[in-house]
Amino acid sequence: MSGGGHNHDAHNEDFQLKDTNPLLGEQWPKGAAGLARPAVGGGIAGWLGMEKPSSTYDLVEQMFFLYVRVVKAKDLPPNPITGSPMDPYVEVKLGNYKGTTKHYDRRANPEWDQMFAFSKSRVQSNVLEVYLKDKEMIGRDDYVGKVVFDLAEVPTRVPPDSPLAPQWYRLEERRGEGGKVRGELMLAVWIGTQADEAFPEAWHSDAATVRGEGVASVRSKAYVSPKLWYIRVNVIEAQDVQPQSRGRAPEVFVKVQVGNQILKTSVVAAATLNPRWNEDLVFVVAEPFEEQLVLTVEDRVTPRKDDLLGRVALPLTLFEKRLDHRPFVQSRWFDLEKFGIGGAIEGETRRELRFASRVHVRACLEGAYHVMDESTMYISDTRPTARQLWKPSVGVLEVGILGAAGLQPMKNRDGRGTTDAYCVAKYGQKWVRTRTMLGTFSPTWNEQYSWEVFDPCTVITIGVFDNCHLGNGNGNGNGNNGGGGPPARDSRIGKIRIRLSTLETDRVYTHAYPLIVLQPSGVKKMGELRLAVRFTCLSLMNMVHLYTQPLLPRMHYLHPFTVTQLDALRYQAMGIVAARLGRAEPPLRREVVEYMLDVESHMWSMRRSKANFFRAVSLFSGSAAAARWFADVCHWKNVATTALVHILLLILVWYPELILPTVFLYMFMIGLWNYRRRPRHPPHMDTKMSWAEAVHPDELDEEFDTFPTSRQQDVVYMRYDRLRSVAGRIQTVVGDMATQGERLQSLLSWRDPRATCVFVIFCLITAVVLYVTPFRVVALVAGLYLLRHPRFRSRLPAVPSNFFRRLPSRADSML
């Protein structure tokens, strides 16, 4: 990358989507279970979506695992030294890999019920050994007894077969003489695939070095976003508000707080003791409701001092849930706990509580809105909060997360760069997280997940992260995972988005998506993510019908929020989702959730502003090309084309009823022509369109700056001046647009009496001429005049243009 952030053309292919040919469905046993994929048949059944789902797990490559389930033990011998019950635990060993259960203190009949999974691709032994050990005897003896399995004799289980029943196995003595010792182990051993129900919860040999709390953080998990509600609080009025300082009219406002969300009404200078507001305040809350709605009535004494006049805390379960805009919500009076002119104000330790003031409130939980917790550009769910209002699903989205390749080292461990990668996918309310693959730049997950689709015009987001919470120093390379340093954060490797409406139904897309991130040093490819994606339609009729419906629930249009409200509520919803998912086990951490939800997508970026500007320019490039073509026709650059346009003009003038059919037929033919060149793969991150390849380093540094800024003063001054220059050009363009509009208005406003008089007389003459002249003649004359030969044209501006440019605007009144 050069100093200005440019990439060489030779590297452009690194950012392209690549076709892959993984070995999918055909190598799975027939009937292998997994996540349901509806099979859509032909005829009326397929059209109406009446077919039943069929089970399949065919979007990933098959991986075999040796599963060992350690259930419990019984009749264990006592400790030979102390004579007390042993502290038993089990060690499962296969070649160089071994996993251990938790141990119990002094237990003769322990129960573990723990699962172990050994990848067959890394097996270096033909024998599985299960040891029963005593924690007190560590270092003095090997084990109490063992059970040995020959891998050639281990059965294979293929779902949907029932789980293999565990059996009791007698322990062999530790001397290896084949004798039996006291005690038995209940075990189940089988060979299965990642489709097995035991796969997500099992200890994996790939993560054998992880210990302690880190074990939970490497497992695959599915999460569900909390159910979010909007709560609308209409503060109507207060009654009997007594200011603490006598002799002045109170300036009263109401502050409403839910969790860390605080909103205030306007300040009312109360001539009486009954101020009135009638203002709506909207908050975001999540089930189960843990916060309270706290209302406080305060008096604005000075700009920096507010006196508390009364307070009331209300549980959210107190308010009704509204599913439509029609039901009238009953308002209620609530008594305020008022802190009188006693203990709290005069410095005493005791507060006097007296119930004198009241506040009048109308509040309800809005269930007919969709609570925005992600950017509207990449929305993955449009359903309202209340489940009663959900429509039937129209399809199923299945994603096979196969693996990644060419990942970059994200941290140092034992003096070398390494990456512990896992993948997170988010669609609708469901989040999934793959298991963590330790110490590899080409992880292989081969995990398949599915989602119900309620609207095809939605986006699935898939991100790849580096796990920095493995415990025992296996997290980040700086040791910040432990005691003294700042808390470790999972590093973002990259993410992709796939819009479902760009996918053909019932087709499997297998591609390697480039993981592209923008860093302070410039754009960088962090690797490739290999996916297999299939979007299955359950009912084509319902899906086509959705294209005629509003994108969001009807309440968003009947009682819309302002743009400022939506931005604030979206930010609060993101914080609630991140906090709730961070409390799961293992947690989906805040930095992961915020990256997936694009928390910073609305922050200022010079690069993004340029990209959006050139997107708008390219949008109008087709119209500009058409205008240039028509100008060439009018100037007879190509005589044959101009002659054909004259013939078309005569036909359309003589048969005006053909105009609209011709236009729509032309668009139909263009659509058919473009079908041959339709996109064959989903869209992906475009570095050129994003202006990531040509961005200036200082603009990148500004984009990655904190809010508020943490840069030096002279840098901030320079950026502010640059922003002023850009805003000045935008201001000039907006002013020119306003000037043209005001000139149009001034045609009939008599601001310029001579111009308006001329225009009014022209309108009268034109009306008379058009009244007595057939429309076909007028259209023909206008068309022939527009297409006249260049020898009949002047290089000077036309008369209408000269007249329009002379009209006055209100720019003369600007300071």
C-alpha cells in the first residue's frame, strides 16, 4: 500500500468473491439429521407452500468424531493410604490427546455426565483408554483402574438414530495384567459426525490446551436476542407541586428514567401549582423486565441546579401491552414521594415523607412496533414485538459455515503469531457462534445453521473474530486476560453481509468471501470465509405478496417516530442487546455484538461521504448518458439515428395511445436482455465503491478517532477547516438549488413586475393557440423544432433560458 492508501491493481483480485467446490451433500449418509430444510415440490402444493420439511444436513463437509460419554461410576475402592473415599475423576486418552472430568471430594459413586469428542482426522492411535484416577494420588501413582476400547470395534451412530445407551464397564487393574479391580464406569463410546446432538456440548480435542473458564468460551452456541419493547410514557400534568423555596414561581419539568435511559419534558414556568406538559417520552425495555420506571418532578432553580420535588418508582409490569393504535390507554394518577423541607434539605439524617403531590401519566408497552436494534440498511428482522402479530414464515435460510483460509495472525503466543478464530452469524433474533479453532490460520468449522425467513428483503451478517478469553494465558499475547492489565477484547477479523433477496431460491451458493477490514493503515484483507448458503421458499405466493407490503409494521407509518427518536432508540436497543447477550454462558461479548450491529455506522467519515457522493453520481450517470445521446440526436451527429427518431416522433404523435405501451415494452425488452448478464453470485464488500483503496491516511485517522476527539489541537483545527471547506461547497450547491426554485416561484409573484407581465401575456396567448390548434400539430411542431438541424441553431442560449436566468430570487435578501 502506498503512502496515500492506494493498492496496486495486481492486488485487486484478492478482494474478489471466489467460487469453491466443497464436497457437500453427496457424502452424507441418507437421512442424516440436522436442521430442517423444506423440500418444495412442483404444482399447486409447491406454490401454496404445503409441503412438509425434510431433514437434511447437507451444506457442510462431513467430519467424523469419536464421542465418549462419561456418565458415572459406582462401588469405587477407598484410598489405599488413608482408607477414606477417594477424590475420583476420569481421564479420557486417545493418542496424544487427553481430556479430564471434574473431580469430586470423597465420593464413592460420582456422577459426571460429561462428553468428549476426538477428531478422527487427527487420531494417531487405535486404542481409546479411559482412566479412573484419584486426585489425592497425583504424583504417587498412575491410576486406580482403566477401560480400554479398540477403535475398530466402536459402533457408528448416524442421526436420527436414538442416542447410544451407556453401559457399565468393569475397571481393569493398573498393572496391565487383565485382572479386574473393584469399581465400574458407565460409558458410551461411538463414532459420529458434527450432526450429532452431543457435538455442541462436548469437550473437543482441538481445544485440549484450554483450561478453566476458557473451556466454555470455545464451544459452539446459539443465542436469542431479548424481546424488546417500546414503552411510551405520556406525561400529562402534575398536581399540587410545592417549590422548596417560597416566593418564586417554580420552573417545573419531569425527568423519566428507565435503566440508564433518561428523558426530560420541557420546562414549564408554572403560574399555578398544577403544571401541564402532555408530552410523549419513548424508551426501550427488554423482557424479563428488570428495571423500574422512575418519574421525578424537579424545579429548575438555576441553570446548574435542580431541586427534587417528588419521586415515584413504578414496575414495568404495571403497564398494559398495546397491540394496535386504536385501544385507548387509560391514564392514571400516581402519588409522589415528596422530600419536605426537613431532614434532607437542612442537613439532618432523617427524611420526612409526605404524599401530597401527584403526577398524571398515560403509559403503555407498544407491541405493534418493530424495535430497531440494527441499522435499517442491514436490517435482518421486520416483525413487530408482539408474537400475535407475526405473519407465517415464507422460507428457510440455511448457512453452512465451512471454514476460513489465509487468516492473519492476531496476537502473539509463545513468541509467534497465532489466531484462535470463531465465527458469529446473526439473522433476526437468533445468533449463532461456532466453536473456536485454536492456533490455526485455516480453521475448519463445518457447522450448519438455519433460520426462519419472514421477509426476503433482509440481510444476514456473518463475522469472524479472534478469541482472547481462553484462560491460562491462552488469550491475548499481552497477558491482559488475567489480573493486572485491561480486560481483553475479542479482535474483529472481518465480516460479510448477504441480502436474501439477491439469492435464487433452492440454489446452493458456495463461495469464498474476502474478509476485508479498514484499519488506520488502510484497507487490508484478513483472509477468506468459505460458506455454503441456500434460501428455500416455502410459499412463492406469500413471498411475492410481501413485495407489495410495507417493510415495517403498520404502526411505524400510522404513528411514526422522528429520525432523532429512532437514532436514539436504536442506540439504546443495541446497548440492551449487548448487555443481555454478554450475560449468557459463554457470553457473546459487547465488542462482538456492537461490531455485528454496526453501532458506529452513523459516525462521520470523509471516506464514506465521498463514497456516497460518487454513488449518487453513478446513479444519475444513466440519465446523463441518455441526455448526451439525445443532444447528439438533436445536433445530427448521426444522420441515420436522427432520421429514425424523426420517424418515431411522427408515429407517436399520430398514435399517442402507443406512447405508454412502447415505454413499458422497451423496459420489458431491456429486462429480458439483462437476464443473460444477471449476477451469478451474492454481492460482497466492494473496496473501490467504498473508496477504501484511495483514502488519504489523515481521513482514515479521523474515521478511527474517538468521540469526542482525542487528537491534538492543531490536528483538530486542520480537520475542522477541511470540513468547513467541504460544507462550504455543499452550501453553495444547496443555495443554487434554492435559487432556481425561487426563480420558478417568482414567475407569478410579481416580484419582477415586467417579467411577470410578460409571462402572464405569454400564458394567455399560449392557451388560445393550444385551444384552437390540435394537440398532434403542437406536439409535431415542438418535436421538429427540438430536433432541428444545427444550421438552424444558434450558439447563444435559448430565449426561455435567458428569460429564466433574469428572474429574481431571495438570494438578494441573504446576509
